[in-house]
Amino acid sequence: MSSTELPGTLAATVAPKVGAVRVAEGERLRSVALPGLTLTVRSRPPVADGLAPALYVHGLGGSSQNWSALMPLLEDVVDCEAVDLPGFGDSPPPADRDYSVTAHARAVIRLLDASGRGPVHLFGNSLGGAVTTRVAAVRPDLVRTLTLVSPALPEIRVQRTAVPTGLLAVPGVAPLFGRLTKDWTAEQRTRGVMALCYGDPARVSDEGFRAAVEEMERRLGLPYFWDAMTRSARGIVDAYTLGGQHGLWRQAERVLAPTLLVYGGRDRLVSYRMARRASTAFRDARLLTLPDAGHVAMMEYPETVATAFRDMLDERGRS
């Protein structure tokens, strides 16, 4: 099925790549080149032939590393790949500097069309949840199931703790923030991010924290870091204001794939109360609520999320 909203099947060239980001045991990175776009893909070798493919899409400021805890727990049932969205992780910025939700969705679609891996079990967190909702709505032929962890779908009353992130979308705020925080260390910034994203930051191991600090230092050194953050934040805000058939809630209603919704009770970015609306918007929805989880349940409680996904597979015959 084609879409005038997010077109196209484009040829890709694939080459091995040694990335600058952290690679967990059993993972590998490769670079996929598309016209005007290069994407880094993190994968694990499938443990058996014929497994259905899965693609994982991270949130704002994240990367494919955000799925490294979940992927090995599902590698016996799906062929796992996670993408770094343009400008994040180890993917360079897009040539057109378009970081809208539609542009990110187009990048995912182009990757799937070029690789021929669809239909896939599609996972999305936060911004990635908005992106994958759009993909599932406009290209149902590419999606077997949809798993959304704290998806960034429009809220009328945004939590106060989410306001600073939304302010990144305002022109001039990011440079101001940069000046105000120029003396912050990578460790201080990492602790702030974890306090915002985790229900209980104490669950992060010392090794995990050190790795996160190293990754923060790497990202802060990228010349396009703040541009990718601010433009993607603006893309979320813009997507919230869209009405009609392009509105994200309207597109959620169009999703045909079985959908697993995961919400955290301590989420400071996406309100826990949105779980009810989402479970009624998606026509074939299952809801997992984790009272102690924050914004990244797949990192905090990967075993629980993996079990819920397996249960959904069992319902539809493991395909």
C-alpha cells in the first residue's frame, strides 16, 4: 500500500560501520545510505531462521541504545533491529534539516521499504511512539504489531514537569539554556536526564550510569546536537496542533495492527492519565500500566515489557 503522505520506496546502500556509540555484547551497527539521509541501525544476529522482523524507534534525545535491554529478551521470537533517527545516536542530521514527526516517520518508512523487511513488529518510545503511530496509520502494510512505550501523543493539559522539554521548541530557548548551563558537567546533565526519565534513577547500575555519562559527553561534542533536539521538540509541538486526518489521535484510530500500550505511573513527560484515552483510540489495544516506571519502561522493566509483548504474540499465533 502506498501513501501520498509519506511516499516512497528508495534503493539503499548498506555498509558495515564502526560507530562512536556504545555497542553491547552481541550487537552490531551498520550504516544505511538513502538519498539525503544516512541512518545507523543496531541489530542482533537472529537466533533462528525465519523469525519475523522487528524495528525499534527511540524517543527525543535518545538513540537505538535505549532498546539494548529489551532486544536480547525478544531475540528468540523476533529478528531485532533498532534505528537511530536522523541527528540522533550515530545517525548524521538529514540534508534538509527536517526533524518533524512526519519527516522522522518518512525516514522509518524509507528504511523499511529499502530493506524489504516489512511488515515488522514496530516499537516506539516517546517521540518514537508518535512516529510509529504515524507509520502504522499511513502504511499498515509495513506493520504486524505496534508497541508504544509512553508515546508522545497530544495532551490538552501537559504535566508541569514536561514543560521545560516543550520549551526547547521555542526559538532562542536552546541557546539560552546552553549559556545558562555551560558550566554543567556531563555527569550533572546525565543525572538531570535520568531524574526526568526514570521512575527511580537508583535502578541504574554504576556501569550504566558511567556509560550514559560517556554518551552525554559524546553528544555534547556534536555540532548539530542542539539543532536536532530543538527541531525535533518543535516537531512534536507542531504535531500536537495538527487537526483533521493528519492529527495523531485521528491517525491512532486508523491503526489496524494489534497494539500494546505501556504507561508508567511515575512518568514526568507523558501523563499516566493518557493511558485510558490511548486504549480507546487504538482499535485493537492491550494496556500495560507500571505504577513505578517512568518514561522509559523498556529500560527500567524490560522483562515485564517483553512478557507483555510475548503475550500479544501468543494471542495472534506468534506471527
